[in-house]
Amino acid sequence: MTSTPALQLRKAQHVVVFTGAGASAESGIPTFRDELTGLWERFDPAQLATSEAFRADPSLCWGWYEWRRHKVLQAQPNGAHLAIAELAMHVPKLTVVTQNVDDLHERAGSQDVIHLHGSLHSPRCIDCGLAHTLPLTSEAQPEDGSRIEPPRCSACDGYVRPGVVWFGEMLPEDAWGAGLAVAQECDVFLSIGTSGVVYPAAELPLRALGQGATVAHINPVRFDVSSQEHFLEGPASVMMQSLLREAFGNHPDS
Ligand code: APR
């Protein structure tokens, strides 16, 4: 394997950037499985991130997602989000496919982001599915673990639920179909800040590799990959900015 991700980026026609929670870590948004700091170290996903959990205790579940949503409202895109938005100006086509439910890619300037696991900013009625609009002002930051009664649907009075994909739920068909399609046709696939343990999202790098794309993983924690894949060991903001410089020279905000 002689070529490098930077050389491949330079001649790529279509780049896919696939992100996980690690891409937002430097914005202060907790990941899920990092030692000590990950959300699943401190909270039980079965108690919070399933539809059964919501129906059993809507206020506990809603309060937890409101705490997460307010953290995102108060966060800023980091160097990785900005470099990914910048990369779009150097390649003919760039698609961001994210597992994250924050809007930091969009706030960094990325367009048409595919959200495989939904978004904290798109709640809907758990019964009739009607979209619900939440106030964007981040009033008082809810304490983590505080119970907040979910809003009610204006059409049917059902509970409003978070617009995220819970464990045991299917991914939105259009998002999954779009993510699969771009993984199958891209030349370069950058997998940034994901532990790669949650399917079907974790299938995407394998699909890209299978059709001959250059696949590179960016993560400060090295894990095994095939000899055909690249591994850029380090934090997403540092690695993405140096990859951009190596591929396209000093970009404006370097
Ligand atoms: N830069 C890049 N990667 C980082 C950074 C950083 N600064 N900090 C941590 N990481 C890496 C961790 O080493 C880990 O491999 O980010 C990864 C985060 O993994 P997870 O916490 O498992 O998050 P993710 O892969 O996005 O989880 C997938 O699981 O709980 C569900 O729906 C949830 O979308 C989520 C899915």
C-alpha cells in the first residue's frame, strides 16, 4: 500500500467523511464509550436510549436528552468540523455521513449532512410523528439526571420524544439508503472518531473498502484495521487539519 490519504484526497472525485462521537469530543460533547468520560460509563443506555425506557419514564428520558441538547447549544464546532467543512472546497464532491445527533457539522458550514441516528434538534410526537419545534434559546442548563416533563403534541396530545434513533430501532430509511449509496461510490472514505461497534452504521467503512475506496481511520486510540486501510492516530482536529495541509497546502485559516 504505497499511496497516502493526502495523495488520494488530491485526486478524489467524491470523498465521504463518516463521523462518530469522537468528532465532537473536542467541542466538549461527551462520547459514549470512552473510559470514565463516556456517557455509557455513567448512564445505562437501556434506561435512557430505548423506546421502552421513554414509555416507562418519559420525564427521566426527556430530561437526559434536554441536558444533552443544551450542551450542544452551548458548544462550538471544533477544528475537525471546520476542517471537514473546508475540505468540501477542495474536492468536487464531499458527503458528510454522521452517527452524531448534534448539529456541529452544519454549524461549521457542512451542507446536506446525512444523520444516520437522527438529531437532538428534531423531536417528534411519539404517537402521530408530528415534528415538534423546541426553543433554540438555551435557558438554564438542565442538571444531568434531572427529570423534565416532555412537551405534548399540538395535534394529538401525545408525548414529544427525542428525534434520535434508539437502540432496537431502525435507522431512517432515507438516511441509511443515502449513506450506503455514497459509501459504495466514493474514492476516499474518512472514518473519524468512531469506535465502529454499532451496526449497521459500522458497515459503511467496510462497504467503501470493498468497492476499492481509500479508507482512513482518525482516532487517538489505535485499533486493528486491515492492511488495506490507513490509520491516522491522533485527535480529529489535529489530524484533519494536518491532512488538509498535506493534501492542499496551507489552507486559509491555518
Ligand atoms: N478525536 C477523534 N476521535 C476521538 C476523540 C478525538 N478527540 N476522542 C475520542 N475519540 C474516539 C474514541 O477513541 C472512540 O473510538 O471516538 C470514538 C467514540 O466512540 P463511541 O463513544 O463508541 O461513539 P460512536 O462510535 O459515535 O458510537 C456509535 O453508539 O451509543 C450509540 O447512537 C450512539 O451514535 C452512537 C453510536
